[in-house]
Amino acid sequence: MRKRTIIKLALLPALSFAGSVATGAETKIEETRTALEQWVEVRKLISEETNSWKVDKVTIQDTIDLYKKEKEILEEKILKAEENMTIGEKERQKLNEEKETLVQGDSVISNALPGFEKEIIDIAKRLPEKLQKDLEPLLKRIPKPGVRSRAALTERLLTVVGILGQIEKFDITITVDKNSQKVPSGEISEVDTLYIGLSRGFYVNKTGDYAGILTPGPDGWVKTDRPELASAIRDAIDVYQNQKVAEFIYLPFEIN
């Protein structure tokens, strides 16, 4: 009995040791399992971060390439802008030179224009009545001597040029004018007048009892009655207006 008791007592430490060993092994296994899980998780995170970095790297590289392209475009625009500024500066200088020339030209015109306008007024008095009526709107634009005009210098110059242009046109063409006049009998009669430029005019009424010649004078055109020319003048007017077959018509003409 005593022997069994001793054996039991001897087994107790052994069992206690074995239990202790088993508990330690389980703890290490659990720690190992935990460490392994953490290692797997770390590897997973590393893999995810690696993939994410690859994507980010591509995105960053694309952004860098885009910025480089935008930089090239901006540099090109800056270069063109600088070239345009150079061209613009040259153009501005050219325009300033032209402006200076125009200013000088305006000064010359401003000094000469009043003389031209005075000559136009004097010339207008010697023009045929038909042409004076045509020029009346333009002649009214010419300022009176001693009166300051509100019209721009360019406008005044164009008025003078316009008047001279109409005078020149009248001088190189044949013109027929129709108006009502008081004839020597005291009646109002419709009269046709044929102008040969600014050199001579011929007039005749419908009935043919009033006809004559118009010649330039210092104070306007002068009428000279020539009733015997009525038929020839009427024929000339009809031929000019295509109301009669063309033919040679003799009319008196003097060159001074």
C-alpha cells in the first residue's frame, strides 16, 4: 500500500511536467499562427500598396507628360506673342509715320483749301444754269468767306473734289435739259437745251418760234436768239435722243 502511494506521488510531478509541456506547445503554436496571419496580412498590404503605386506611377507619369506638352504649347505661344509684339511695334511705328505724314498733309490742305473753295464759287457763277442746279447741294456746303466751318477738313475737301468731278463730267459729254422758260412773246414755253460740254449750248422750244445759242460768259452763259436755227437745233436734239435717224447737222460753232 505504501508502495502504491509512493508511485502515485512520483507520477504527480511527471504528469504536472507533461501538462506544462503541452500548455507551452499550444501557446507557441498559437503565437506562430498569429504571427503567420500577421505576416500574410502584411504581405497582402504590401501587394496592394505595390499595385496602387504602379497605378499612381502611371497616373503621375501621364500628368508629367501632359504638363510637358502644355509647357511646350505655352512656350510656343509666348514666342509667337513676342514675334507679334515685334511686328505690332513695327506696324505701330509705321502707322505713326503715316499719321505724321497725314498731319503734315492736313496742314497743307488746311492752308490751301479756302483758296480752292473761293475759286469754286467763282467758277460756279460762270457755269450753265443746268449744271449750277445740279451742283447746288454741294455748293451750299462750301463755307462763306470769313465764316468758320464746322465741317471736317476731309468733308470740305471731298466737296471740292465732288464739284470738280461733276464739272469735268459735264464738260466731256453732251447734255440735254428740258425746262420751262418765259419766251419773248411773254408766254411760258417748254424749252429744250443741248449743251456741247462747257463750250456751247443751243436751245429751242416745241413750236420752233424760240431758238438760239448759249455761250459762256464771266457772269454766266449768255443767250443769243437765233430763230432761224430752230429746225437744225430740233433735229440735233432728236438725233441725240434717238428719235430720229442720225445725219449731219450744221450748227454755228466758234472757238475763242
